[in-house]
Amino acid sequence: MFITQIDITGLNANDHDSLTRAHVAITSDSGRVLVDCHLPLAQVEPARQRHALMHEAIRQLRRMPEYRSGQREVRLAEGLLA
């Protein structure tokens, strides 16, 4: 999978449950995958939330059986996570 774009929607930080939540859409050469992400607020600076959510979505994607087994690999377009 060659990831060309990552979009984040529904970014929501809730102080009452100490989580940042968002929907992350990963667009690649083989289609689009939607990933629901949440991160503890205490671990992520507000300025780095989007970056942390992108990394979390890619981490979840790599845990899918076809990627975890090594049958397929995940590659990113240059500068995508910059």
C-alpha cells in the first residue's frame, strides 16, 4: 500500500474522559481506509495532536493481518508526515 494522503475529521478533545478522538482517512493506491483513533490527552501536546493521530492510524493499519504478516507493506509518500 502506497499512502498518498491522510485526512483527519471529527477531531475532538474531551477533558472529561482525557482522550483526543478523531476519524482518520488514509488514501492509497489501493483505495481508502477509515480508522477511528483515540489518544490520551496527557501524552500529546495540542500542537502535535494531528501528527500523533496520523501515526496512530498508520500503526493500526500495520496491525491488520495482511500487513502484519509481511504479505504487503505500507509505504508513505515523501513528506506526508512532515
